[in-house]
Amino acid sequence: MFKIAKEFQFDACHMLDGHNGKCHNLHGHTYRLLVEISNELITNGSSADMVMDYADIKSVVKQQIIDQLDHAYLYNQNNTNERQIAELLQQMQRKIFAFPCRTTAEGMSKFIFDHLSQFLPVSMIKLWETPTSYCEYHRGEK
């Protein structure tokens, strides 16, 4: 089994309504995302001896994740206050993206993993919220 990875970056803002710390305020991050793919080598064709063409990973992640999240307000669709801000921004024709969970690095990592797994053999997601703080998510690990 081989593992390959591609790194991405996007900027977004969010808040953690109800958090007992400064992150309850609206703020932004330059996120760094590492998408790891795990699979056997392709045996024939133009991609022989590759796990996957990096360009194919880039295309899927860009379309499914980066284009959706970059320069958007990321919010928890289950939180009334965060949803109200999103509704206001949407009325102003601003970019928003709803998560089914809190927009912590942990929640976002799992969401990204689960979503990309529909399109790619993802084995790990690593999401940096700051240059020194990240979350790593693997399926089945505790």
C-alpha cells in the first residue's frame, strides 16, 4: 500500500459561538490542508506505477473543498447565532459555507475527510488552523 499527499491553502472566517475564549468572536485563518491518499499502484495506462496523478487530486480537492471554502464565512448550520450571520451575509451576496458541526479544526477535518472520501481514497486529512496548530483525522482511529 502506498500513500501520497497534496497540500492546499485557503482563507476563511468563522466563529465558535458559545466558546469560552477569544474564538467566540468572528475571526479568520489561513488554513493549510493536507490530503493523503492511500492505494495500490495503478498497473497500466498513462498513470501506471502511480497511486494517482497529483493533478487529479488537485482537481477534485479544488472543486469539492477549496472553491467552496476559500474566502467564505464558515458556520455551524445548527447554531442560531452563526446561522443569523450567514443569512445576513447571504442577503449581501457574500460567500458562506454551512457545516453540519462546529467549525473547529476537528469538525472541519472530519467533514472534509468524509466528503472527499466520496471521490478519492482518502486515508488522512491534516488541517492547520494556524502555522503551529493542526488537527489530523484518520478514519477508524480514536
